[in-house]
Amino acid sequence: MNTLADEKNTNNKKTEKTTASSAVGNVKMPEVSKQSISEFFRKYLRVLKLARRPTKDEFFKISAVSAAGIAVIGVLGFIIYLVFHYLLP
């Protein structure tokens, strides 16, 4: 008698798993039409028209900030390496 109840419980668990996994599979794909494609390119061209080349000053400021960020991340990584290598052998 217990074996039949156990089988029913396992069958219920299996169906619960399949319904949960099938819910993930029910994602709707966006519809692709001629109108949606033309709207995408219209927005893309609008952004390109608004974009401009940075001045020398802007370029050097962006480069300096990026280099400083990379250096800070490198120093933090090196400090973490030293802590784990020498303080926590």
C-alpha cells in the first residue's frame, strides 16, 4: 500500500517539475515585421545623427578616468592576492 502512495507522490512531483519547466518555454518571441524593422533603423539613424566625435580634451579625460579605473581594479586584485597568499596560507 505504501509503495502505491509513494509512486503517486513521485508522479505528482514529476508533473510539477514538467509544468514548471514548460512555463519557461512559453516565452513569446517578438513579432518581426517590415514596420518594426524600419522603426528600429529609424531610431538607429537618429542616434547616429546626434552622435559626434569627442574633442581632444574630452578624449583625454575619458582615457584618464578609464586608466585610473583599471589601475584601481588591478591594485585591489593584487592586495587580495597578497592577503590570500601570505596571511591565509
